[in-house]
Amino acid sequence: MEKRIRSLEKASSGLEPTEDQRLELMKHTEEYAGRFLKSLPKQKAYHLFDETVDSLLEEPIGEEPGLPEHIIHDIENRVIPPGLNAASGSHMAYIPGGGLVSGATGDYLAAVTNPYAGVYYSSPGAVNLERRLIRWTSELAGYPDTSGGFLASGGSIANLTAVVTAREAHKIAPEKVKNVVVYQTAQTHHCVDRALNIAGMGTCIRQTVPVDDRFRMDPEKLEQCIENDKACGRQPWMVVASAGTTDAGAVDPLDQIAEISGKHSLWFHVDAAYGGFFMLTDYGKKLMSGIEKSDSAVLDPHKSLFIPYGLGILIVRNEELLAKAHHYEASYMQDTKSGNFARSPADLSPELSKHFRALRLWVPLKLHGVKAFRSALNEKRLLAKYAWEKIASMPGFEVGPEPELSVFLFRYNPETGDPDKLNREIHEWITGDGRIFFSTTTYNSHFMLRLAILSVRTHLDTVIKALEIIREAANAVKK
């Protein structure tokens, strides 16, 4: 048996490279990363693709080792280019984040050292960094010392965990689900509906509260809905407000909603995945007044802190409720109960196996300082206002409400021609051109263009170029 084991050890030794092999791999990796970053200003924001991209589905996974240069070549030429270039400053579509290099450095070190970040007993350093970032976020939102939370993969899982916590806090048994009511608007992110379904609340009553002319929840209509539901014998349960809607960047009147939620003993949840970190600015702090009264909130560093994809934050006013909703027992983990009694991420979330996500945020915050992030967020908001004003003055164009954050709607609506058809053609023209990329949405049955300015690499020159391309596209489709 020993001979067989030695033979297998030799055959598997390639999984642990020698120093020379490791340096060779890192050389090719870093050279590609350098080429990518250096060429970013000239790269397209969107690359059209055809069915040849699906050749990756037939890519052989061979028995024998490959060469680093061949593998990196495929990544550089076949994997990364097709579709949306999310690292580009000219990406102004789906609430871009930008992907800070300093965040990637944190990810690299987290993956190489690979601490188990779920339980304090296993990695107190990793857990304490996560707890520190949760405390920092809670303080930013104005939450009390009783609060807690965890670092999730993004807003979808964070919102799901909030829904589960709200369900358990209000002791909603399965047989009661059909009678409980959640209040949201047509602007609420779709992941909340999905979270309700996954959390076993799929048959609950979902009241769509009307919005004002700036896409914000109408507090008076909210109260009317709650009173009507009570009169009908229903059980009002949760209000989901938005602090930065995906479609239009709207921020609901959180203070008024908090007062109504408290009056009727509802769970008040704020989806601030996009807009939450604008609270680092004086403007954003004032705009989101009332979030400190919420029971839970979600903020995504991979949006408004420009971190690489894969990091959302849930904070809950009362950590005890979060822990009760995710309690577990396992005999093989009995050793982890000794030592520090502070709750670990595994005690506060659905995750047990957990990547060391904290480094991707902690390294940038420590390296750059909060002031740099605050300046960037102020810049993006002013860039959006600048673009909104310029488009509003362009012949044939009309704009939606002035952006509260960094997203707004607009469309081409000249005196002649079908505006929906023209705007579809503008979007197709710009997507095919690829120099910039933005998205579309539908509002009041109108096909709308949508500009989202949030990439760390989007600056004034980028926006000026985007405006020129929009004019160019309008002229092209009008002919």
C-alpha cells in the first residue's frame, strides 16, 4: 500500500507547483492583467458575438497538464472579450461597479491563503475583519450597537436573508402566509419577489404601492393600503423601500415610511444595494434620512464602492433576530463553540462554507482611504446631473426626472417617427458600435433609454464622448 500511495503522490505532485512553475504562471497572468488594464481606455464597452463563442462548451478537459501561456491566451481571447466589458468606464448600463484592482489584490490573497471565514474558531482574523466591516456599515446607516449582519455574495442573497429574518421575527407560520401582506412599488428590484418565493412566502399578498412623478413610493398611498388590508382582515407584515432603484435611481421617502411602518408594527426593510454607500457623502446622508429607523438594509460594495462582483452586505438592527432565524446545531462543529462567544458569519447567514470576502473591501478601504470613495461618489452624481442637463438640451430628446443619484431615463422623441422604434434602433446602433454601452427599460408603456454612471473609470471626458455618440446614433437612425 505504501508503494501505491507513493506512486499517487508523485502523479498528483503537479497540483502543488514548484517555485519556478508558480512564478511562470504568475508571469503570464500578470502580463495579461497588465495588458488588459493598460488597454482599457481604448477597449469597447460591448463586443458583439455570434455562435462561435459556444465553442467553449466543447473545450476538452484533458488528462494531461496544459501550458500556462496557452490557458491565459484562451482567457484573453476567447473568454473575456465577448459581451459586456464591465471594467470599462464606458459601461453605463446595469449599475456598474468598475472592479478596483486593490479589491482584486484582496481576493487573490484571500484565495491563496484560503482561511475558513465562516467560524471564529477557525479563523478569528478573517471573522473579525468581516465583523469590523459590518460595524462600519452599520455605523454609516446609523444603526445601534445591537445590530449585526454578514457579507453576502450580493444583494439577492442579502435580501433573501432579510426576508427570512423578517418572517421568523413576525412568527409567520406556513398556514398564515396567504394572509400576510408585503408592500413594495413597481420599482422594487425583482430579487425581492424572488426572495419571497424562495423563503416560502410565495403565496403572500404583494401590494404594489403607487409612486410619485419621481418614481418614489407615495407614503399616503402606503398608509391607505395598510388600513385597507387591516379592514379586510389581512396581516400587514413588511414594507420594502428602495434607496436607489435600478430603473431610475429613485430614493423612497424613508423617514415617512419608517414612521408608518412603526405605527403599524411592520418590518421595515430598505434595499439600498445600489444607493446605500452614497451615505458617505453629505448629500447622500441627507437624502437617505430614515434608513437608521429600518429593521434591515442591504448595501452592495460591488456597486457604489466599485469592488469586484460578489460582495453584498446585509445589516439588521437586532442581531439577535438574525441569529435566531439562522440557528443550527451540528455535533461535528462542537469544538467551534469554545473560546470567543461573539457570533460568527455562519451563525448569521445561510452560508457555512464561506469565502474570505472581507479582504476585497478591507484592502481598498485601508489602501485608498474613505475620502477617495466619497470624492468618487460625488463625482458620479455630478456627472449624471451634467449628462441629464446636456441630453435635455439636445434637439429631439426628452429626459425623465433629474437624477437623485447617478441613474436617469431619457429617450429620443422627434416631431416625426415612432419614438419606441427610433429608441430601439438607437440602442441597437450603440450596442453594435460598442464604444459605449447603456441599457433600456419600459416606463408607462414607453421604450426608454437608461444611463447609469457609476464606474470608477467613468469621468467627464467619458461622458462627453458618450453624449457625442448618442447624437451620432440619433442622426443615424433618423435618416
